Amino acid sequence: MEVLGGGQVLQNVIGKTSEKVRNTVERGMVKRFAEAIGDPHPVFVDEEAGRDSRYGRNIAPPTFPRVFDYGKIEGLGLPDKGLIHGEQTYHYTRPLLVGEDVFCWSEVESYKEKQGSNGRMGILTICRYGESLDGTGIFVEKQVIILTEAVMKGMGI
Amino acid sequence: MKQLEELQVGESLEEITLAPVSRLDLIKYAGASGDFNPIHTIDEEAEKAGLPGVIAHGMWTMGNLAKLFTPYYDAGFIQEYKIRFAGMVFLDDVLTLRAELEEKKGTALHFRMKAVNQDGNEVVKGRVEFLLM
């Protein structure tokens, strides 16, 4: 088997996607999440307030998609420690509704290496998607992860 | 509370100052989000990672910052929310959340967002596009 050198390990997963996973915007999880960010507003947690809102039901906070399962991207073996979260973006076409099912998947958008003042670093961008069961896009999440030199060495990069 | 439609460029939403960050806040967020990276909850693990102590999840701060808009979901929703994690948040830090209207583009309101700690340092910064419906 060929041993890949340099950032080749990550270059090879650019554009790769995970399988789609069906998730549910669960009422209990939305409530717990809203409480954990100190925002248990009726629009998120109170059924009657949700019914009376312009959305006709409760919605989820914008950073809630954190809890979904986005499947596994084959070949993308990131360590569970030592990664630095650099940036995070959400784009929505509408709020997520409590109780709805969402298909979620992820994709490696890009990987670049830079020489910084603290040595080499890798910059990995992962996109995560959520769409309704009829295939309409609801949100796109973009996450920029910084790999320090120590992390890169640990991965054999 | 002022309606979002009436807000002028250069004006801000009413800022929120959070209670000092506690370990329980971070344990709760770990449980609610599923992010159990121990540098956010266990001192020894944070120290092993070269940190002086546990740090808040960046997403905890980003999640908190969005609540400046929660009272306005009857007027529209957050179409775009972009954040850069600029500094670390430690236990007992006191964060103030701010959103300043930067531009109006049709029905989209562009806000400059930041969370600032007790020393005046920006720990997260970015922007929100709020779409009026």
C-alpha cells in the first residue's frame, strides 16, 4: 500500500461527500439546546407560541444543526483532539422547524497548508448540508478547521 | 423594544451581558450539542493541550450571540450568520454581546456582530444578515 506524504492525505478527500443521513429536529433536543445557550425563548420551546408564530410551529436556534449526524466521509480521519475551530458560517433559506425530518450530509470543500509564525498549519474547510425530504435546501454550514503542526504530525502529514 | 424595521444604520440592538461563564454552562452545552471535547470541561485535559484552563466551546459563544435576534423572529429570520473565533473564553469571563446595523439591502439587514470579554477583547466577531419577511 502506498504511503501518502505531505498534505496528500487531505488533498485526496477534497470534494468527497458523506452519505445522506435522516435526522429529526427533536423537540426535547431543541429545548435542551436552547437552554444550553441561555435562550429558552417561547418561539423555540413553547408549543402554543410556536403555533401562533408566523412559522406555525416552533423553530430551532440557528446554531442547532451542530447536533445532527452528517454521515462519514471516507478517508477523512481527523483526530478528536487538538483541532482549532477557526470560522463558522450558516446560511439558511428558512428556519428549521421543530418536528421536521432533514437529510444531512457533509463534504470536504478545501484543504490548504500555510507556513505560519508557529510552524506549518493546515486549513480544512468542511461544508454540511441540510435539506427537506422533498430535496429543498434548508441550510448550509461551513466550518473552517485549523490543524496545528503537532496535529498534522500526529496524522502523518 | 424597537422594531427592526425602524432601526437606522449605525444603531445597535440592545446589548446583553452574560453571567460569568461557569463550568456547568459548558457541561450543559457539551451535553446539548454532543461536543464532548474534554478541553471544554476537564482542567487536566485543557492543561495537556497547553491551555491555562478549560475554554468555552466557540459554538457556545456563537449560539449565545445569536440570541440578540431571538425577539425578532416575528419579523424575519437569520439568513446568514458568519463568525470568526478570535479569542479564547475562560471560566468566569464576562461576555457582552453586540449587534450593530451596518447596512440595509432591500429586506436584508446586515449587522456587525461581536462578543467582547471583560477586558474589552473581541472573542468572536462576524456578521448576521437578517431577512425581513
